[in-house]
Amino acid sequence: MKTAIILHGMPSKDGYENPVRDAQSNSHWLPWIQQQLLTKGILAQTPELPEPYMPVYESWKKEFERFDVNDETILIGHSCGAGFLVRWLSENKVKVGKVVLVAPWIDVEHELKTGFFDFEIDPLLPSRTKLLAIISSLNDDKAMLVTTKLLAEYWSEQQITYMENMGHFCLEDMNTREFPELLRILS
């Protein structure tokens, strides 16, 4: 059975603790893409990752590894969630299905002090996927654009889609929960 794991990014602590905001796993476009995959018979999960405002790799890894990841698994990550996937897939030589990194962030500027991104990017990672795609917005923060550029250097043959005026692919930037461009890449 095909499955999908959709990982959220890193909110601010204030945003995370705000009682009127959606949980990270239910924010932005994540519930929309989950529903689209479910209607196609793909069991899609959006786990809530622990303390996402100050992520610790081992904690995220423990939560992520509760799921079976194999060559039929679709992996989608947003921002820090995409960065997590880059690290996990670089360190675990597992064959997976399609991988889509939306506004990926791997902290090139070393802002996090948790060691979350202390790893080497595996240049052979794409060879263990059915598809590796990156979606980036031209008006995203510099840190995400730098990450996209760095990953493009490692994986020059991969599909990179640059979009206009999508910011960081958050609800307030996109003004919609729908993300048909992502669904097209997954189809």
C-alpha cells in the first residue's frame, strides 16, 4: 500500500503556543494535500513533531521512525521538515518513493544551536528515490533560497520548480490552503 508522510516546519514558540492557531500538522496546505492523497487511496499521515519551535533531531527522528518508510512511501516536507528529510535520507540509505521538498531549509547560517543540521548531504540521495523535487518561491526568505541553491548544486539533475509570490508557502503568503502545483508533481 502506498503511504505518504507530510512533515511541517518550524514555527516560532509564540506561534506554536497560540491557542487560536492550527496545530503545525494541520496548518497551511498540509491538510489539503493529505486529503488529496487520501482520495487517491494513499494513506497520508501528518505527524505532529515534538517541540518544533526548537527542534531536536533525535526527537523528530524518533517520531518519524514510528512510520514504515519504504520504496512506496511518498515524503513531503515543508521548510525545516524538508531539511529533516534531507538529513534523514542522507544518513539512512533507504529507497523511497517520491520526495518533495517545499521551501527547504537546512540552516546554512547555523542559527539553530541544537545540532539539528549537523550532517553531510548525500549527493547520491536522488538515486534512492523515484523522484526528488524541490519547490521554492522567488520571494521566500534568503535562507530558503540559499538552501535551494545548495541542494541544486548537490543534485543538479533534479526537478526544481521556482514559483512567484508564494513567500514561504504559508497560508498567509499563499492566501489559500490549496496547492495544486504540489499535487501535479506527485501525480
